Amino acid sequence: MPPRTLSNVDCLANQQNPQKIIYGQNGHMFIASMDLIEGLPTKQYGDKIVAISHNLEGMGIKLVVVPVAHKGAIDYAQLDLKNPAQKAFKPLAIRNEIRNLNSYLQKNGVAVVNTLPALDVNAPAFWKSDWHWKPEAARAVAQAVARVVNALPAAQEIPQVDFVTTLTGQTGLIDDSAYLLRRMQQLCGTPMVSRDTTNLYTTSRVSEVGLLDDDLPQIILAGTSYSEAPWNFDGFLKENLKKDVENVSVVGGGPFAALTNFLISERFRENKPKIIIWEWDTSRFRFTPEDDSAWQQLLVSSRTSCESGVDLLTSTVIKLSSGVALAKPTTEFHDVRLTFSDKTINDFQVIPSSGATASPAIRIIRLNTPNVTPQFFMALPPSTSLKIVIPEWVKGFDPQGSVVVRQCLP
């Protein structure tokens, strides 16, 4: 039999999956738990975004937040209203929540880009067989970002560089760029072919790089898979900003991975940029234990590097097998950076104690994120010691490995 085209194929494995895929109109596919979300955790994490922005501003860095409105908030005209779950979804309510998030950030001094108008003009802005945006939608958002960034005083200090974008061809979406289609093939075992074909764009510098033009870019793009190939978001940014951009985005890392990894990188310590563009999509803006841990790590890493100087209280190297690290006694909350010798560890608990009294365990998680620099940050209550506990489900780590524990003032 020839492969089936994209259609309302379903199976028990999909029905029972927490990321169940549902079918809208005209072949459009949605993930119910992401695309049809209700409510954004602005109260839980809005203040953290503001604090991260202010922390970076204290280092001379302007943060520009780009919350990309997700598929259900933009392409809701493609929902099948005969389906009860899709009919119950209230796209206008979630769009208002996105506006409220933007408004809250703006009122608190954060540069934020409203992506709704740019995406609406390009609706359907997302692929039928994937949750990512089309490159034309990425280009429209890049133009909106450029208007915000180029109005910043910091942008005036960055040399202008001309870039040009050209259409180089077309290709059908395959593998992870047709994620929903691939998931259905894996879950249901039904061969299908995608109807989605994307334009391919390439952005290049107009002039050759001269001897005086080899400095590192002063604008960083810390984003998600939306900022990676084949969508060319970084290229469209370069063209519209008329400035070079360094892309440090991480596929599958949610709002946290790219920015966290960059803030703990040697590149950041040695050559801080003037502007960081922080892109993430609103379907990943959720309130879960994993996200709460990731937000804490990002917040603490943005306010201190725990390197040296007046903020560093003490630095101790311990064996992971010993479990207990003697810390410099503190009478107030303080920040801690843990650096593991074993890069495989990405899920553990820290139990701080003051004398014989133990505080509640703090779980630290960094899932679906390349652990290139195995550093983890957290805020600890007053303590005289701490214990690191690796849960049983973390397999294959080196129990004889070491941990560098650095305490510092927030």
C-alpha cells in the first residue's frame, strides 16, 4: 500500500499519551496539553523575569524578552469545533494572558516584544505537522524585535553591518522539523507523508569581514528550536537589526537552557555582550516542579558568578561519596554554585542544615538540556553544612566524583 497522507489517524497509544496529538481542520495537528493550555504562570515567574532583567542590567547588559505566542493562540481558526476539547479551548483568553504578561514586564522596566501582531498577519503561522513557526512568520517577528532593539541606547553603540537574505530553495519537513507527524508514525506505526513544504533562506554578510571587524558580536540570541535551522530566525534578525548576532540557542531546552548555559559560559565571563535577545514560546511557560527549579537556577546564575571578590564567601571541593560538605556558616540566605566533575548528573537534591536541624530538600533538575558546563545554582537558607543526594533513578554517574561548592553573597 502507498504511504498515507496526513489525516485523522489515531490509535490507543496516542490516546493514552500525556502529549496526545489531536486533529484540527485542513490537516492541522495540535498537542492538546501544550497548544490548548489555559493560563500562564505570570504571578509565579513574572517577578523572576523582572529580576533577571535587572540583574543583567547591573552588568551593563540589556535583556530583550521575546515570548513567541504558541500555535493554539495564533492558528485557532484551524481548530475543529466539532471536537469537545477544541471547542472548549478559549484562544482569546490565552491571548489576553500573553498581553498581560507583556504589559507586566513592560511596567517593570523589561524590554519585551509583542509577537501577536506579526504572527497574526502570517496565520496560519505554524506548520500543519509541527509546532514550529514558518520562516515567513519568523521573519515578521524578527522585524518586530529589530524595532525594539534598535530603539535601545545600547544598540546605538554597536557598529552597523549589512546582511542580505536570499531564498535558496524548498524542502519538505522531515524528522524533528515535522515533529507531530513523526510522533504519530512512532506511536501508531502508520506511514504518512507530510504536506508541509518550507522555503529555505540563507542570510549572509554583504561585505567581507575586515581585520578590524573580528570582534565577537555584541548581540546574543539565546532561544529555543524556534531560533535554529531551518527557520533562519537569527538570519532575519541580522538583516533587520543591521548588526551581527551570535546564536547560542538550544533545541529542546525550553525557556531556560540557552540563557542558563550562556550565563555560566567562559564566553560570558570574558566578553559580556551589550544585548541579549531571549526567545521562548509561551506553551513552554508553565508552572511545574521542573520549571520552578530551572527558574531558580537561572535567577541565581544571573545575579552572581561566584567567581571571586567580595561576593565569594568560600570555595570547597568535596567527594560526592562523602555526601556532606562543610560550608561557611551563614546567618542569611546566600547563593551556591555546584560544579560536578561528572557531566552526566542532572537531577539531584541538596539538603542544607544549620547545626542539627535540616531544612527541606531542594531538588535541582536540568532535563533535556546539554550539560556542557555541569554547574548548578541555587539560593540556600542559613546553613552550616549541606548534603548532596543523587536519586536512585539517576544511573551511570561516578560515585567517586567531586563537587566544587562555592558560596557567595546574592
